[in-house]
Amino acid sequence: MKQTLLCGLLLICFVVFTKAQTKQSAIDSIELQTVEITQTRLQQFHTGQSVQTLDSTSLQYAVSQNLSDILEENSPLFVKTYGLGSLASASIRGAGSAHTAILWNGFNLQSSMNGLLDLALVPVSTTDNIQVQYGGSSALFGSGAIGGVIHLQNQANFGQGKTANFAQTIGSFGKHHQSYTLDWSEKKWQSSLQYYRQKATNDFTYTNTTLAAKPAQIQQNAALKQEGILQQNYLKIGEKHQLGLQFWYQTTDREIPPIMLAASSKSKQSDVFYRTALNWKSIYANRSLEARFAYFYEDLKYIDPAIHLVARNHSKALIAEVEHKWQLSPNLQWQVGLNHTSDYAKTDGYEGVGFNRNRTSLFTTLKTQIGAERLHIVWSSRGEVVDNKTLSPIVPALGMEYNLNKNLLLKAHISRNYRLPTFNDLYWVPGGNSDLKAELAWNQELGIDGRFSIKDLKASFLLNVFNSNIKDWIIWLPSNNGVYSPSNLQEVWSRGLEFKGELQKETSKGLWKANLLYAYTHTTNQKPRFLNDKAVGKQLIYVPLNTTKIGLSYTHKLLKIKYTHQLIGKRYTNTDNSNNLPFYQLGNLLLAKHFCWGKNKSRLINLQLRINNLWNEDYQVIAFRPMPLRNWELGLKLALK
């Protein structure tokens, strides 16, 4: 409690100090040239790294999809899904799922208990913008950002008047999805309310490859029900201040289906969360001040009647953050910030005991431009104190970009990154290890970004090579008494390349687009974890060596046709690489048609048909977890203004 109060006082003092500095500088300093400083930390300081912004039209046509669906189809990262409606997580550049930070409006959503966020529980309709940042980013965003960061952003949109949106989707396996959004946007304020719900039986037919006759079976105990509310409010105070408040509530009930080797399952899980975020931003001529506060509450209940198990878990997080940016000169920018996070978790797995952890971190960034803005350099650093006694390693980062000419950009980035042990790692009974150290990584990448135009043909590409060395990787292994316990035993070396290319041609008959996403990821364990460890030098499980995704689309007036194709290489299912899941490929087709009417054509109807797994591929992403064959979705979206 004393530590929390102390950190709260530090935050208040920091705000007061920076406000005083703003007033004083307005009197004593010479006015600098006005420079745009209202961008987010990601937009301003990701120099040298690869950042992918998902196409806004992809979000527009994905109102009934979840985050795992859209990332799987539109990014080179590998999404590990346990089946339709089941757990899904992301692996970026061969790192683990807990090495991918997921940020909602700047706040990390990773669970303090297991380090994960289930991507299948995040509806795409709840976010306005999705960006994937590849490579280590702990200096900017803290613990967990070793492989990369997925950014989910809600944005204020002032002066748009009153709008109402309704979306309805029906599909295979009993899928029904509905969302209703009301938005009132004036010059100085905006209020938006979204309600959504969905359900599905997920009773698809699959081939059970574990049985000799390989019979067709129907997926059992896989139903899903979900509903939620997202409330957003934004207010401009004068010309310099903006206040934002978001509240997100969601409940999900889903059944846990059996694996192919099991006869049946009656397990089910209930997930409930509340997420509240408050942010205040002040913009001056050459500086900005932003303060954010969030409260997260999550509750999970798992029931398995077969073994008379009822497991309850709940966690809470309080996050306070303040950052100040100065434009010291037209070519020099400085940012400094302070973050305090207080986590609490309680579960039957800790024998009913609740645990707290308080973390306070100071981060700073310096950005400069040299040689008529041809060379951009960003240096960042972060240090974190845990429970006022443990100092996590200082993590620096250096990024550079150099414009060879108007078409080519060279990029380089090197960073140190870390991930703190989770509560499960530290306190699970039996097996938890309170002596665990933070995982540490050094990440490097080098890339070239190119853009060309020839008449009505536009082309762009990005080629990156990367290297990552992760030490003290936490892994659970059986001890002498047969109880699994975590230790900092594993060292992992990940290296590879990524390629992103796009061609775009506009003709009198429409717009054609073609894109290619490719990732080569070689990730191996470098250190024996026990005597005669056969995993040394072998590819990590469920990290495909090759991942390729191709997209083709045609847009003409109010018609859109899009085809995407995924080719996922084999994944090893054990550490010595003696067993694997074979290569698979998936094709998805989208057909959409818009209809406009009313005054100024401001009212819109969108009809769309989506066919997933067009070629009826029989495949598994995770061993013994069946995936659906060909299936369809039919959607209607109505927008009134």
C-alpha cells in the first residue's frame, strides 16, 4: 500500500513539474517552429522497426470476426488456434505467445497470471485501428514485448453528427452475430455506444485421423455465447486539452471440446472482464503532456464435471502512466514517461491465496533528424522496479532510418528486451518457483523499404532480416518427484526474414491489388535443459519454418471481390522434432456489394458473402484439435447518418 501511494505521489509531482515547466518556457524561451507532436508513442518512435497497419477496408468487412481471424488472414505472423471458438494466441518471429504484448489504447492486456491474451475473445468491431509492431519493444512498452506488439486503438472522430450502425451475420455451424452502434459526434465532444452479441454451436464435421478407419465425426461440446458493451466518450476542453473515457465490458461462455483422442468432454469456461480507461492530453506549441489511468478486472471459471472440478480465477490491474514530449528544436524531440502497474491475482491454483505485484518504470526516448531529414535516429531506454526491491535490467533500444532516395529507405534496430515471470510461474501450487528471473533478449533487425510508381501502377515492398537471442526462457519441466516446476533453463535463438510486397493498379474498370506476405522463421533451442537433451539445435514446437500469405482483390465502384490464400509449413509437435503436423493451405473468398441512398448518398447497405476454407482443406493447427472444412458467412450492415 505504501508503495502504491508513493508511486501515486510521484505521478502527481511529475505532472505538476511538467505543467510548471510548460508555463515557464512560454515566458523564458524563444518560440520554436511548430512541429506535429500529437502522434502516439508507436507512430513517433518506432524508427527502424517494421510496423504493419491493417487495411481499414479489411476491418470494415470483418465486423463478425475476432482478432485471431483477421491477423491470421492479413499478417505474416502465425496464429496458434485450438479450434473454432477456442483459445488462440500469436507467435511473432518465433517467440512464445507470452512474448507478444497486446495493447489497448496504450494499456497492456496480457494476463498477469499466464502472460497471455486470448485473441479469439477480442471482436474486431471493438477497435478502430490495428497495427502489428515486429521485433522487441520493451524500451517503449515494457515487459512482454520481446517478439512484437499488437496495438488496438480506439480513436476520437469529432464533427461527424449522429450516426447509427447495425450489422447482422449468419453462418455455418449455427453462427449468429449482431452489433449495434450509436454515435453522436459534435465539434467539441463525441459519445459512442456499441452493443454486440454472438453465438455458435460449432458442430462442424471433421475427419478423425487418429482412428484407423479415419471416420467423419461431428465436433461436440464446442458452443459459444458472447456479448459485450463498449462505451467511448471524448471531450475537447478549449484548444489545448482533450479528455477521453472508455468502458468495455464483455462476457463469454464457451464449451471446451474434446481432442480427437478423447471420447467426449463436458468441460466449459466462463470469461468476464471489465476494462475502464481514462486519458487526458494537453497539446502546446512544441510540447504535449498525456496522463492515462486504467482499471482492469477479469474473472474466469472453468468447470469439468467428469472430475468434479470447479476452478475459479480472478485478477485485477491498476495502471497509471504519464508521458511528456518536448520538441527541443525542429530536429530534436525528447520524451520522458513514468508507468506504475499494480497487479493482483487469486486462484484455486494458489490454494486460494491472493498475490500482489507493484511495478514502477521510467522510460525515455530521444529522436533526432540529420542531413535534411535523410537520417532519423531514435534512442530509447527503460528501467523498472518490482515491489520496490527488484530492479529489472535496463533495456535500451537504438533505431535508425536512412533515405537513400525518394524511393528507398534503409532501416536498422537493436534492442534489449525482457519478460517478467507470471504469477502462475511464481506461485502455482504445486510447482511454482519464486526464485525465477526475468527472461532477457537481444533483438536486431535490418531492412529496406521501397515504393515505386509507374503511371497507374504502384508498387511497394519491405524486406527485413532479424535475429533474436532469448536467455533464461522459463520452461516447465518435471522434477525428481514428478511435479512440474518452472526454471530459467532454456535459451532460444530465432533468426529469419520477412517480406511484404504489394502491387496496385487503377483502371477505368476498377482497382486491382495483389499482395504477398512471407516469413522464414528458424527458431532453435540452444542449451541442454537436462542430460542428453535431444531438443538442442531443433526447431521449437509449433513454429512453422515457412509462412506465406497471398491476397488478390478487385474493387469497382460499390463492388469488392477479395481472395486470400495461406500456405503454412509443417509444425513440429515435440521438442526433438520426431513428429510433425503437415503443411496445409487455406483459401478464403469475400464478395461484397454496397448500396447507397438518401440525401447525399449518406445511407449505406453493405451485403457480403464470405467463404472460408474454400478448397475444403482437412487440417490441424494444433495436434488433435480439428478445424472446420468449407464454411460460409452471410452478412448485412446498415449505416444511417
